[in-house]
Amino acid sequence: MKKLFHSFLLWRVKNMSDRSFMLILSVIVGILAGLTAWLLKTGVFYMHNYLKNELEFNSANYRLILYPFIGIAITVLFKEYILKDHIRHNISSILHAIAKRNSLMRLHKIFSSIFGAIITAGFGGSIGLESPIISSGSSIGSNIGKACRLNYKSITTLLGCGAAGAIAAIFNTPIAGIVFALEVLLLDMNRYSLIPLLMASVSGAITTKLLFADDIFFEFTIVQPFLVKHVAYFIVFGIIAGVSSFYFTRLFLNIEHFFDKIKRQYIKLLIGGPALGLLIYIFPALYGEGFDVIKSLLAGEARVIFSESLFTGFIDTAWVFGAFFLALILFKVIATSLTLGAGGIGGIFAPSLFTGGILGFLFAWLNNQFFNEHLSESNFALVGMASVLGGVLQAPLTGIFLIAEITSGYELIVPLMLATTISYVTSKFLISNSIITMQLAKRDELVTHDKDKAVLHFLNVKSLIETDFFPINNEANLQGLIKAISISKRNVFPVINSDGFLVGIILLDDVREIMFNEQQYNTPVVNLMQMPPAIIDINEHMKTVMNKFNDSGAWNLPVCENGRYIGFISKSKLFSAYRAQLINITEE
């Protein structure tokens, strides 16, 4: 089989262009991502319904506490004893693969994300399925690219195709799938990447459109038009959504940090599992993804959501009704953080949409309770979904196009653009990075659309070190230096001590006038050397290295590791490597 595949690859090189091959692979990746989305979403749908239909959301049903704990416990055992891998199944891990693993993702993530998410969400874990599906789709694209012996740029494009196909497949939103890959995964928008992304996204959407049961799709038809006189309300709401996005992000990261400090997995499970179960017992709307709750809101059935809780006796008390939905906004992120912190597999995509939907509904409901101007609760719920998602992911275009496509039209495009943009700006002002980029940005591992930063990210000090410089011992004299000059092709000479530590450097120009004067031969080299204008550490980031060259004006700078001399980096080699990498990541 391997020989046959190898023969195919050889035939492909001779008979098919790279672009044609990429288009074929992108369609394959999109279809496989669609099948993955269908399997995961359908599995959770039926498992969730089977367990939930046996539940009565009232004080007598303590299975609400038990089910999420069971689901997370099974997922933990799966990761501990079958996968034996603690890698996270989220969008951050995809960005990490792009930045630090040459876009190569582990093969097991294709199926491990599916199984873990089905169990976690099926038993009521308060997470989203989008991140695991995106993780599986990206892994499909990455591993197909690796198997076909493609280069980094092509593998990265196929990885993005898997993510785009997954998003398109989940929501039947092909444009949002492309926008997500470009905006969140930070892929460049050029013909080389855009056409494959388009093919993969369409393929994924068609696949699930053919396979999904109608009641699995999250769709809604707008029944109340946007009124221009409500623009001011959407502006105010955009600010509130941005603050809510900041709250969601900051609290999620704090709880994640709390669980990261706990080293033993069973302790995480024993803390997070019961706490999650208790939270869902009090607020059953937090059970699972929460799209059924959003559907009820959009259908004008908010009272049904309230009645399926411990507070059903207060359904006619306005302040309790409002406080209940405010609690859902505040506690959804906690429930999601507890699910993931305890060991579940899932993401924050759906929880962001859930939080935004409740926020938009509550904003309109409060206005309708206390002011004369009537606002559409369903429209504000939809705009809220886009606004909070755009603020949490700091990806406003993804939120805008996702909701626009879900509603099968662009009736709300103006308020979507207005509120989501304001939410994004507000969130960005309050916190510089999103949930998915925060840790990568702290480690300076985030690849961005900034070409200079992206190029420098992929360069590293070790690959640029030149070692054909002739080191001089600090106890040597000018005569010894002249011998080194006679056999060296360089005009810079590092001076080191007996332990290999860099003491200084000698430039050929500085000794040219005395090098033929025999009376100076006994002059110690330490009297001739100077300190280098800057020293590069072998583990230093290339951005800092480039700054040192710019600030010093030097053409060669020494590289050390804990003070020990290693070699030099020349400006000419640095610029050559920079140009080659720039061509590699931008050429169509």
C-alpha cells in the first residue's frame, strides 16, 4: 500500500500542478471535516436527548449533579489510559501547531476530539462542540498534507481547510467558515489559500446539509425587521457586550489558571465535577451546549426555560425572572471553565454564543419592561450572539457572518456590524488578547498577519549561526593573532578565555596598521580587543536579534550560550534568511 501511494505521489509530481492537487485535497478535507461534524454533532444530539428526556428539571432529580461528573470522569479515563496524552483539544492548540510544530497535528486528534466531546457534552458538560470539531478537521488537513509530503505552507493551508470545513459543516455557514480560518487561525488571504478554503468550506457545508437531521441544524428566520430608530440601542448594547466579553475572557482564564496549578488530575475532577453538577442542578439551562435554550429564546419561549428550573414558582415575579437570566450570563462561563478544568473536552465557541444570546434577550426584555420603546428580543438575542462571540474570540467578522448566514439573510447586517464592532473594540481595549491567543502571546509564539512578525517568528538563532570564525585565547599576543588572520577568511576574531567564555572581539581594521610591526608582536590581544556592540543569546527571539542589529549598526554579532562563545550571526545571512522566509509564506 505504501509503495502504491508513493508511486501515486511520483505520478502526481510529474502530471499534476501543485495548485490542482491542493484543490483536490481541499475538497477531500472539507468532506471529511463535514463527516466528522456530522458524527460528533449527531452523536451528542441523540445521546443528549436520551439522557435529558429521562430528566425532570426540578429539585427531585439529583441526576443533574451526577451526569456531568460521569461524563467528565469517562473522558479523563480515556485521556489517561487510552490516549496517554494531555494535549488540549481547542483552537489554541491549533495555533500552537501552526507556530511551533510546522502545522503538524497529532493523528489521534481526529478521533480523540470526537469521542471526548461526545461523552463530555452528551452527559451534560457545559461546553461547545465547535472546538473539538475544528480540532478534528484541522488534524485531518494537517495529516493529509503530511502524508502527501507537502511543504509547511501547503500543510498550513490544508489545516485551515479542515477548520473552515468544520465551521461550515456545523452551522451550514460556508462564508463564516472561510472568515474563521482567515481571522482566527490568522491565515493569509491570497489566491493560494483562499480558493482551497472556499472549496473545503463549501464541501463541508454540503456534506452535513445532506446528512444532518433538520432539527440538529441551528437556524432561524428573522420575523421582525431592523428599525433604524433603534441604532442607539445597538450602540449601547455593543458596549455592554464588549464588557461581557471581557468578563467571560478574564474569568475563564483565571479559572483555567487555578486548575493548571493543580497537578493531580483526580483532584481536578473531584473539584470541578461536583461543582459543575451543583451549578447545573440549580440552573438546568447550563446543561450541555445550550443551543436548545437559544432556540427557545428565539421562538419567544423564555418562560419555558424559566419554568424548567428550581425557580418556577416565581415565574410571574419580574425581578426574579430577570435575575435568573442574568445568573445564566454570569454562570455559563464558570460552568464551561469547570467542565474543561475538571478534564472534559470541548470549547468556548457555543458558550460564547449562549452568553451573547441570553445577554441580548435580557437587554431587550428589560427595556420592554421599563420603557415604552419596544425592542425585538429575538433580534437582540441574535446580535448578542455575534457580539459576544466576536468580543471573546476578538474576531468580529466571524461573529457577523456566522449569524448572518444562520438567519439565511442579511436583514440584521447593519446592527450586527455595528454592535459586534463596538463589542470587539471594547473588549480589545479592556484585554489585548483573546482566550485563544493569550497564552501564545505571552510565550511570543503567536503567528500574526503582520508579515514582519510572522517572518521573524519562523526564523531562529541556531539556524543562522556561523562557526567559521577563528577564536583567539585571551592570553595570546599579536603574533598569535597574525597566525589566525593568515588562515581565516573573516575580519572579526572572538577573544575567549580558557573556559570558552567570550571576553571581547578584535576587528581586522583595528590591527591592520601594526600587524607587520614585529616590535608589537608581544602585545597582548586583550590590549587590542574591544567589547562587541551587542551579544546575542542562543535562545533569544529573532525580533530582539533584529533590533540589536538595527541599534548597533554591526554587520556581525557574537552568539553565546550562558556566556560561552558559540559563533556569529552576520547581517547578510540574516537578511537572506528573512527574504527566503518572506517569499515562502507570501508567494502565491
